[in-house]
Amino acid sequence: MLDMSLAARGLPKTTSISATFKSSQNPSNGISVPIVAGSAIAGFVVLLAFMLCGVFLLRRLRKQAAHRAFLDAFRLAKVGDRATKRLTPLQLHRWYVAEEVLGRGAFGCVVK
């Protein structure tokens, strides 16, 4: 039918050739779905591990800063001064409230 339409318009006859090609590669460029899924899960696990390490490090740094403040407050404390929260160790902040410095020695500070 195409040749008749072309001949009616004065165009030369055509010849069509069809060929079938098979690709040797997977349509997804050679990467399989399990590999992609495994890589995504592994990446998520590594990211989660880094985040947990970061949180642990920040908590550790905060604890060190609180201890350093405790040592500085202890070093500067004088008998009769109003005690601050920094004069109690970090573990005792929840249970005790320091009111006044009663005494200070080589190995500790007595607070009321």
C-alpha cells in the first residue's frame, strides 16, 4: 500500500528490511535488584552506625565538660559561699541540691 501511494506521486519504489536485535546486557545496565536493595540497606546501616557514634561522642563530651566545670567550681569554692549545682558531681545532680559550702579539703568539698 505504501508503494502504491509513492508510485501515485511519482516517487520510486521502496524496499523495507526489518531486523531483530537482542541486547546482551540486562535492561537495567547490568545491576540487579538484589544488589541495589542490599547496597541501600548497607548504606542505611552504616549511616545509622555513624549517627549513633556521633551521639555517643557528644554525650561523652558533654559529660567531660560538666566534670571540668565541677573541678573548676571545686577549686574556686570558699567556705561560706553559696553553693551552685556545679559543686555536686554529675551523678548527684538529680538527688541533691547544694546550698552552702561548709568546708573544703584536699580530696573534696563539703556542701549543705
